[in-house]
Amino acid sequence: MSTRLSDYNYPLPELLIAKYPPMIRGDSRLLVVHRDSETWEDKMFVDILDYLNPGDVLVLNKTKVIPARLIGKRGTGGRIEILLHQQLEEDQGRWKVLAAPARKARIADRIEFDGLICEVESDLGEGEKIVRFDKMGAAFWQVIERIGHVPLPPYLHRETEESDKERYQTVYASQPGAVAAPTAGLHFTSDLLARTEAKGIKIAYLILHTGLGTFRPVESDDITQHKMHEEYFELNEANAEIINDAKREGKRCIAVGTTTVRALETLAVTTPQPPPLARGGGVRAGSGMSGIFIYPPYQFKVPDAIVTNFHFPRSTLLMMISAFMDDRSSMGREFLLRCYEHAIENNYRFFSYGDAMLIL
């Protein structure tokens, strides 16, 4: 169980980075990984129902990606770009943003957009600023929807296209606030979700607004020194009860995406509740900011299986999945990297718009 950053690296050919989603949503490949036997199967994503049983609960993150990339101009007329990443006060129009070029966004500067103005209030360092917009509430969102761009991951090295407005969004997204999609959910279609429920598999929803931490690299070779950005999460009583009922009945909790895992583990109840719950005490309803960083060794309390995409080398997401492998496999990180090696040899598509894994 290594905490060295260099042990979470792997070579990836550039051509396997999926710059676009498949032509048809859900037409993705699925690597089904069995931790107990340290084996895998090559499937298509639609085959996922073959591995889910009646009474299991599928947990989905219903966050919605906002058009957070705004292009404006300073008082001098120079171009400047900001990326919304955390709303601080809805009634005051204050946001944490990233500015580029950061040095051109000084305190008290005004930045003008098409129908919107913000003033820089403070500088938090590393390009991060706090700004106040002149519009709030519905008026603010109307302008953002018109002028904002989908904040695609920087490694795609391309501009946003019209199709990204639909495809970089899950079909069940409903709560605006994310600056990155919960990409494991991009594979699900409305038809597949309907067939999931028809099979007797329950669906629970939570919110975790994916933030800039998704793209922030780990810079210390000792990964324990890395600090995660906090992200807002929320799970209501009704959905918590769906999850806890399944756990009481000895059924599995399948987390769709690493964002869902982070929320579930933040809300995990470790003290057994009557009647006893499998694998810890289930979850509690709640909301707040999560800065949990999961890396080996880690004892998972809630998810029994994870649906996830293939992750960037040396990333916190790869470390989380490595920890999940360790929970059942004697090889852990080594087995995960073998799975990735197989995926590379068989031309799986990687990252946000790529293929998926089901880890059982």
C-alpha cells in the first residue's frame, strides 16, 4: 500500500484519450472487474444489468454542470477569462473563480461580459479570486446560460462545441452547481435506467458538485501531503433510507462515480444502528462541504461496487480506486494497474468521454 505518487503512474498513448463521446450515448465498453478472483471481462456498458441484482441500490449523483467558463474584457479592453467554481452567497452574487490571466484581475478591477459585470473583491492566490456579480438569482442564471461555455477538461485540448451542452451532462442531472461532469453517469440512458428499475434495482440520488479539485494535480511525491478542494454535497432523508434499507437487507450499494463515493463515505455512519447494517452503519442524511481524500489503505464503509471511468495517471481518483481494489484484492494497486494495462492493450477509451469499469 504505497503512498508514493510515482507508484500511481502509468503510460498512456495520447490516441486513447477520448476527445468526443461515442456517437450514441451508452454505446461504450465496460471492463467488469472481479476483485475477489482478480479477473476481468470485456463487455459493453448495456451489459451492466447482468451484474446487478433485484434489491441492489444504484446511487447516482444528480449534479448539473453549469456553463461556468465566461469570457469578458477588462476596463482596458483586454480579454480575460474566468471559471466559476463555488458560489459563496447567492443573495449577494459572490463567487470563487479562477481567472486567466490571473495577474490581470486585480482587486477592485471590473470585468465586463455580455450583459453582466463583476468586481474583483480579493485574491486567494494561485489564480483564484473572489468576485461579486451585479446580477443575482434568476437574472444571473439567465445570462450565464446565454453567454457561458461548458468547462471541458483541459486535457481535451479543444474548444466547446454545441453537442457538449448535452453530452457533457448526465440524463438525470437536475441540480446546477458542478464545473465538471460526474462522468461515470454519462453512460446511462433513460431507457437503461428504466430497465434497471424494472429489474427491481432501486435508484437513489445525491448531490456532490464536482469542483476544481478534479483537475488539480497532486504535486507532492508523498500523497498524504495533498489537500483536496472541498465540494458541496447533499443527501436527503428519503434517499438515505433507500440506501440503508438495501444495506439492512444484505443487498449491495453500487456507487456510480468517484463523486458519489466521496459523498457516501463522507456521510457514512460507522456506529452500527439497529437493526445491524452490512459493512458499517449505512449513511445519514445531511449536507455540507466534503474534503475527504481517499487513498490506500482505506476501509470503505458504504459502497460494495463502483462504476467508474478510467482515470488520469497520478490522480486522486486513481488513488481512490486503488484503495477500493485493496479492500478485496490482495494485490490492490498492482491489480488495478494490470486492469489498466489490459484496457490500453485492447484500445479502451480513457477519461471523461471514455469507457467505463464496473468494479465488483
